[in-house]
Amino acid sequence: MRKVIALGFVPGFLLVAILIASFGLRVWGSGFGLPAYTRYHADEWNVVEPAAAVLRTGDWNTHSFNYPPLYAYVQAVADAAYFLWGAARGMWEYVMPFTLPQFYHVGRMVTALVGTLTVLVVYLAGRNLHGRRTGLLAAALLGGCYLHVIHSHYATVDVMLAFLVSLVYLFSELIRTRSQTRWYVLAGLCAGLAGATKYNGAAAIVMPFIAHVLVTRWGEWGWLDGRLLSLLGTFVIGFFGGNPFALGSMPEFLNGLAQVLHHYGTQQPGFEGRGNWRWYIQVFLTSADAMWVVAGFLGLVRLIWKDWRRGLVLVGFPLLYYLMVSRFVVRFERNMVPILPFLAIAGALLMDELGERLARRFKRGIPFSHGLAGAGAILVIAAPLLAGILFDVALSKTDLREAAGRWVMDAAHIQPGSKIAIEEYSIPFDPARYRVENVVRISDHDLLWYQLQGFDVLIISDGVWEVLRRQPDAYRGNLAVYDQLTSGSTLLAKFVPKPPGIVVAGYPTVAVYHFAPVRIYGVPR
């Protein structure tokens, strides 16, 4: 009896261990760059700054709709809690008129927590789909997924979106199996909130719609019933509840949405191309997550072949979302984060069924089946887990851009008062000691222009140059200006990081954000 009771605790213990390990992987190194510099990631400020502005002004209207405001609201609540915590410890007694660097750390901690909660939701979804073992395997797979670990370190919207769409899937599967109105309400609400986190997240509404169609008779439009109306109604409530100023600021809302669509539909040098459905596959298959993704894909195919109804609910959103983002010109590997929970569930289902099948073939019992399924998961997750640990170790070290900033501040290297041109998202140093002008990229002007404008120093720190080098035909003009600048100037110092290959392979924006080389040039007179 005691043995049976003890065995009953094992799944709970394993789930807790997976959640703790998942949170540890996501929070480790989350203080990177702070407090010296907050702009190592190109997009964090789009969430953190509006959230901090809510605390300073009390105005919940972010007055910008390029990013829907829901995640900024979540961050504002967390910032308020942190502010009160600091006030209770004598750190301050009033809201500062600027954004505290600590708010960036708070934002990253919130994302790490949301990423861990996604692991829990995936467990619940896997358990509901095929049993507790599938749930545990799915949680372990997502917990160790390298791409998910990476982006769980940033105060950006992608991991929050993955959390919400995984909730939509869980409720959609409950619609398929139980068809109760409450699951329609929850699925529609979460799908609306997903759209209020990142606009393309609104595509999550396809999951409960598919589930509704599968469980409803079509005769004489019978599927058009009150449950479907409750789904659509709560979707609208979720979207405008998380984006409450959109209706009252319709021109700003439409302009913000148009700017996002225009940006993704036109260009961003280094992160653009045609036929991006192939590019995303290449990114996955050249990364530490390669075997992980293959297992998830095979699991999806297997589920659709075996039980197309369950498979259709699981594959509906990731397929629609993948086709949608692949049609854009601009591409980032982080766009794939929302489909990771679905691949984790499908991969876990594959491991579970393989364990069962092999155990029956060899006429062995349940413990043998558990062992095989667990071994399969460990094999799939080994490389992503190693990459995640090495990534965290790299983040925990002093960033080379900080070392470059200290080098610049040494008067023996760069004389105070020098005129410096520096690329955006560059290195931390005190610009008050110098005459500093930010440029988007150093190739915005040629060498003669910098000379005529009286610049003494060029600081090149945008890691995108390494990406442009891989596409010389597409960016011949940019590279020609860059080469003219570097060959015609004097290299004063260079700081080139050397992360393990498994950390950056397959994920170009990771290298741009964290492992960008810094080169400092003196402009000739």
C-alpha cells in the first residue's frame, strides 16, 4: 500500500522538478547588461518603457499601437509591485521621473515566469490529450527547448503570446471533448488576449472554431448556435479588453497596425527574404533544436494520420500561423516561438506511443515503457538543454560591449570632447563626456561625410553586419560603404565575443543581440 501511495507522488514530483528546472533555465542570466545598459535587445523598450510610463503618468493609454498594449499592462503591474517592494526597503519614496534599469530586469523575470507557466499549460494539455505521461513528456520538452529558453529571457511579447495560444488550445480540446459553453468563453477570451499581445496572435481563434465545427451538426446551419456566438463575443471582449484604447483612438490604432504590416511586408536589412517558409525550416534544422523539431513534426503527422479530429485541433493554429508569417518579407526566428508548445505536445505524444509500442513488442511492463519514453525525451532534449545552459552561462558573464564601454571611457584611449558616431543598440558609456551622434547603421554615410562633419571616432557594434555578409549580392551597396569606412579608418580596438557554436547556430538574432562584435575606428584627417 505504501509503495502504491509513493508511486502516486512520482508524477507530481516530476512535474514540480520540471517546472523548477524550467524557471531556473529562464531566469538564469536575466540581469544581462544591467544596470549599465538597457538596450542590448532591440525590442524590449517597446514593452518596458510604456509600462514604466504608466507608473509615471497614470495614463494607461500607451499612445502607440505598433505593439498592442496588453503585455505592457502586465509589466506595469509587476513594476508597481517592485516599486512598492523597494519603497518598503528604503530604496525610494516616490516614482522616479525616468525608467529604472531594474524595470528591465522585472520585465525579464515576468517573461521567465510566463514561460514557465506555459510549460505547466503544456502539461495540462498533454495530459488531457493522451494521459499524464504525455503531459510530463510535453512539459519536459518545452522546458528544455532552446528557442523557448532564449526568448524567455527578454521582456518582449513572444513568450506571452505562446502562453496564451497554448491556453486557447487547451480550452479548444475541452470544447472538442466536452462541448461546454464555459470552454467556448475561455477559449474566445484567451484568443482575444493573444491578439492584444501581438496582432497575429488573433489567429488562435481558429482552434476553438475547428473544435466547434467538429462537435456540431451542420444540418440547417445548426453549427451557428449560441456557443459559437459566445466564442466570438468573448474574443472581441478579450481583444479590446487588452487593447482598450483602440476603438477610441481608431486613427492611431489603424496607423500602428499599418506600420507593423508595412514593416514586415517591406524590408529590414539582414532580416528579410522571399520563400521564408524554407528559411524558418533551415533555421530550425541548423540549430540545437533540430532533433526536437523533427520529433514534434513527426508527432503532428502521426496524430493526424491516427486521429484526424484531434490532430486538426492541434495543427490548426501552428499551420495557419506558419503560413501567415512565412508570407512576410521580414523574418525573425522568434516568430516561431508561438508554435513551440504545439510541437512539444506532438513530440511528447510520439515518445509516449513509441514507448508503449516497443514495450508491447518486447512483452515488457509499464516501467519499461516509462523508461523508453523517458529515454526518447532525453535524447531529443539533450542538445537544446546543453545549448540553453551554455547560453545562460554566456549571459551571466560581463558582456564585451560593457568592456568596450569602459575602454572608451579611459581618457588614454578616447580623449574627452571627441566627436563620436555610434550605431544604435551599441555600448554603454557616458555620452556627456563626448559629442555623440547616434546612427541607425554606420553605413548611413560614407567616410567623406564623417570627415566633413568633424567626427573623430566611429563605433561599429551592430551585429547585423555578420548577417549581411552571408548575403553579399543582396546587400552589396551597404557592404561597400562599410568596407570603405573600415579600410579607410584606423582600427583602435576590437572586442569580438566567442560563444560556443551550439549557442548561436541557427539563431541569427541571438548573435546580433548578445554576441555582436564591437570595433572602434579613428577617422583619418
